[in-house]
Amino acid sequence: MARYIVNKNAQSTGEHEVHNVNTCQYLPNVENQISLGEHATCQSAVQEAYRKFPGYKFDGCYYCSLSCHTR
């Protein structure tokens, strides 16, 4: 299981990026991180983000959650 966070700040395309804290070298500043908890996959973490924050868009980080990266 890995710990995931989502960036409070949206990208220029409108998505909030989901990151694997255990492996990512491109994490947002701590004050811009919202914990999504422990997940086996980035897909599960992205689903949790949608559950916690309905109405927002999410995308996996290209560097640490490539299989969830859609842009």
C-alpha cells in the first residue's frame, strides 16, 4: 500500500493531480497537499478523490501515477 495525496491547486487544464507520496519527486508543497490515505493503486486513490470531492476533476501524476495520468 502506498500513501496518496491530491494537490489543492488545479493544473491549468482544471484537474487536481494525485501523487504517490512514497515514490514521487514532484510533490506539491506540504500546505497544498490533501491526504487520500493508503491505496494499493493510483486508480483507487483517484476514486477516493472523486468520492471526497465531487464536482472536481482529478488526474494521476505523470511521474508517479502514470497509469492514472490522462492528460
